[in-house]
Amino acid sequence: MWHRFALSLIIAIAITNPALPQNAGSADAQLRSEIEAVFTAWLNALNKHDGRAASAFFAPGAPAINPAGLVRGDSPDYLNRIEQQGQRSVANEARIERVEPVGNDAAYASGTYTVTFGPNNSRQQQQGYWLQLFQRRAGTWKIAASSFTQVGPARPVGK
């Protein structure tokens, strides 16, 4: 039940928080830089299909929602999903389009993603939007909630 609450909270923040210029000040630039570093390191772990490393970026019990369903980012199911991506030759690309503070120790980031998968002769892609909520815990940014939504069906690469 709290997963629905967390996702509703993320969506409400994204909708009601007015857009702030990303270069509004050094604090905003520093926040964006810190979040981009965590996100990039997490994405690199995904692309190495290292479930343990990817899981380490999540806060305990944090929900991770993607087109395959809901898991906790620190659960064995999440680790298995990430490691199975290696068997499907999955490559993840994502771009941060927005980073916004939510108080002093939280921020959300959002953007677009493309996942490419399958054997070389029949590679497919799926695309969509993502949103992650980050919390600073003991000086370290952790993913507190993650949602990736697929837009449209998977398509053959190049079409």
C-alpha cells in the first residue's frame, strides 16, 4: 500500500512543483551534479548486469516499478532481474531532463529512456519515461523510489 502512496507523492511533487531554471544557482547546479553522478553510476551497474551493485543505490525497501512490475530495489527479485538482463543482451540508455529539490535532503529526477535487447540479428527497443526520488541518508544519495513507464510497444531496431 505504501508503494502507491510513494508513487502518488512523486507524481504530485512533479506536477505541483513549479519549474525552476537548472542554472538558478550553485546549489541547484551542485544538486544536479550529485544526482547525475548517482544516476550514472546506477545506470552503469545496470549495463554491466551487476544486480548487487545496482541494488546498492537503493534505500532499504525502496519500490522499483518498471514495465515488468514492482519489486523492492534491495530485494533478491531485483538482483535477479538485473542479472537476467545480461542473458537478453540488454543495453539501457537514459537521459536526465530535470532535477528538482524537495526540501534539503530529497530531490526527484526525470527523463527519457531507451532499452535495446535481443540477439544482434533481431534487436528490439522500447522507450519511455522515468522518474526517481532520491533521499540523502547519512550524506549519501539513495534512490527512495523508482518508476520506469514504457510508451508504446517494443520495435525492431532501426524502424
